[in-house]
Amino acid sequence: AQKITQTQPGMFVQEKEAVTLDCTYDTSDPSYGLFWYKQPSSGEMIFLIYQGSYDQQNATEGRYSLNFQKARKSANLVISASQLGDSAMYFCAMREGGTAGNKLTFGGGTRVLVKP
Amino acid sequence: EPEVTQTPSHQVTQMGQEVILRCVPISNHLYFYWYRQILGQKVEFLVSFYNNEISEKSEIFDDQFSVERPDGSNFTLKIRSTKLEDSAMYFCASSEQGAYQPQHFGDGTRLSIL
């Protein structure tokens, strides 16, 4: 079974609107972290936001917020007030276990194109 | 802001040749990683490194691969005898001590095997 599933291969969003990117995960470990990365067309991987499995509140970082629904095993990224520079590939990733240094497992990504 | 630096940005190599990809992790980070991304596919874990030894490796990381931290700043990935299927973007990443610390990625090295 896939550990990280991103069901939306691509989506369009109008500039200044919000967009939600779906991510579901599968783990039996009670301690895990969920990460979102942005990959522009230039190829680099940019860390956006993190949510820990024991965090009580949804993570927020500027225009990025994470809609964490633990019972449903979902960690959707919400980008508010989309900008043209948000056009990129977005990856959800999970680190299992509470130990620093554990590997990240990535989903297949969602390509976002912001329209002016 | 400190960043992970990778060189070269693009490497073209003949099949069967050895290649070394270089990385300078963020200076106070303790954990180092290599990932690869074949064109159009997801990012895949290769190896993690801590305290001068490999802490975990994937099935991809076979005997053709090795990692080294030759000094206090560099972290290298060596592929001994490259194959066509090794063509990919290779990312180095590093992270601080702490279970909640994100991994920070370099800009990647695009490896093309001819």
C-alpha cells in the first residue's frame, strides 16, 4: 500500500483564490510527521510546512496552512490568496517514528498552475 | 539564510563510469540524506547518514553506491559504475537534531548517463 497518496495530479487555480491540495497517509506508527515541499520548475525542493502527529492545532506558515484530520489520516495543504509564483509541483511527505534523522517518504505530487 | 549546496548542477557521464556528487550540508546540521527523483516520478529515499555512518538505506542503494563525509563540511555520493537507469535528479538534504526538524534540500544535481 502507498504510504503517501496525492490524488490530484494537477490543478488550476485563479490568482488570489485559495487552493487545497489533498494528501492521505498510511502508517501504524503513533509518532510521525507530515511535511509539504514545493518544487518550482527550476527543480529545487523548498520546505513549506510541518505537522506532527501529536500536535493539537493545525500548522500555519504565512499563506500556507495544513488541514490535519488525524482520524481520516489526511493532511491537506491550503494555500490562501494564490500568487503566480505559487505555480509549482507540491509534494506531501511523511517521516515515521519520533526519531530525528528518519527518512521522508514522498507522495507523487500535485502540479498547481495559477492563472492570472 | 544557510542552505544546502550541491555541485555540480548537471553531470553528464558515460555508462560504466564512476561519478561523485558533492554536497555541503548546513553547518550545524547533524543528519544527512541523499534522495533521487527520476524525471516525472516521485522523490525516492536513498540513504541517511549520522555520526559518520549510514543509519538507513533503501533497496536502491546497492553495492554500486557509497557515501562519505571526507571532512567536516562535505558529504558525497559515489556511484561506482553508472547505468542508464541512474539518470535522475539527486538531492542532498540535511536536518538538525530534533524529531520535528524538517529536512532542507539542496538544489539538486541532474545526472545524465549516456
